Amino acid sequence: MPLSDLLIVIAGNLALLWAAMVVLWIVSIRMKDASIIDIFWGPACALGAAATLLRTNGASPRDAVLTFLVCLWAARLSIHLARRNLGHGEYYRYARMRQSRGSDTAFARWSLIWVFGLQGLIAWFISLPVQVGQIGGEGALGPLALLGIAVFAVGLAFETVGDAQLRRFKADPRNKGRLMTRGLWSLTRHPNYFGDAMVWTGLTLVALEGSFGFLSILSPFVMTHFLVNISGKALLERGMEKKYPEYAAYKQSTSGFFPLPSSLLARLRRSQE
């Protein structure tokens, strides 16, 4: 497939994603809950892969692998967020946005572009590996793709296990008001965010064996930037510091992103002093 045809494919995927976001925006207006977009973040990232698979007719193992892996990730994330969020009202971040606009009508107009439209664009860019990775490279999966699958598996395991450990911890009444510092949460303060970064790094490695995979090389870096500096770690930790007095000590003893045993982290910090 020439580059011009590829650009048509991914532009069509963006149009499809924006159309889906408009439908979701209409639902959010009726529910008065813009935070439902969080539940559909995973499926939004998988939509382009499914659309591209239909265009390529599954011409290579890479097409099927990329689509299967991203759909597996999307399904897990969507189910997890639905279990956590549905029935609890609009998430506080979106509720603040709504309040700042002054009225539901003003927020609805604003959110079409700056919540649903923008997140649609970000999801499209983040998911470029599973779109362009399907084009070209019809042979068997090579060493880079196999490495990518392994990295993906590590990331998915961190997300799944970390979320399950936190859910069980919160379900125990004895832990009310306490900070989760066990299991994977003793190795990194954000095992789910680290896992997400590994998922998209792995998918990019698989995509790089395709003819146009190089076009997606920035996607995992952008995803990691958002997870660490924008909507993930940085935003969450500001709230955690206010909620838990012991969070300062937890930050001092536990890695902020990459998993490290506390003893190794302490040695690394001493070596930098």
C-alpha cells in the first residue's frame, strides 16, 4: 500500500473516531456525566485498529496480533473503569470543568471540542501503532514483534494485577482511610500507569516491523508523557498528598514510575547525594 493510501486510511479512522465521540457526547448530555468518556477511552484506541483490519482483510499475522492485543487491553480497561465509576456520578475532574463553565448548556458546547473532540484526537494519535503497523510487512512475526508482545504482556500484567490488588485493598473495611502500599504498589506508586506505558511500547515494537511502523514511534512517548506529567501521575499525586498524611513518606520510599525494590531505590538515592 502506498503512503497516500495509508494516509487516507488513518484519516478515515480519525473521522470515524470523531463520529463515535459525537454520539458519546450526546449520551453524556442526557446523562449529565462527561466522565463516561473515561470508560470508552480503551475502545476509542482500539477502534482504529479494527477499522484498519477491515481495510487490510487481515493480510498478515501482524494485523491480527495488533488488533487482538489492543482489543484485549481495551476490554480490560473499559470493564475495570465501568465497575469503578458507574453509579457514582460524574468524576470530580469533569464536575469541576462543568462548574467552571457556569451552566450545563455552556459546558455541553465546550466539552464537545475540549473533552470529546480532543480526547478523540489523542486516542487516534496514541493508537497509530495499531493502525499503521498493519500496513506492509506481510511475513511472519520477527524478533522485534515477539519482543513487543512480551513487553505488552508485562504491561498488561502490571495493570491487571495492580488494579486487582487496589480493588481488594479498598474492599476491606479495615483499610478505610489507609494508603495502599502493598504488592506491586510497594515497587512503584503507579503500577497501572507503568503498565499502560509498557502496553503501548510493546504495541509500537510490533508495529515497527511493518512498512510504516516508523510513523508511530512517537506514540508511546506521548502516552507516557500524559501518564507521568499531565492527566495521570502528576494530577493524581496532588490529590493523594492532601488526602493521606503518610503519602510524603511513601513518595520517599517508593519509585514514582519504574518498578524498583525500596532497597535499590534507597541505594540509588544515596549515590546521587
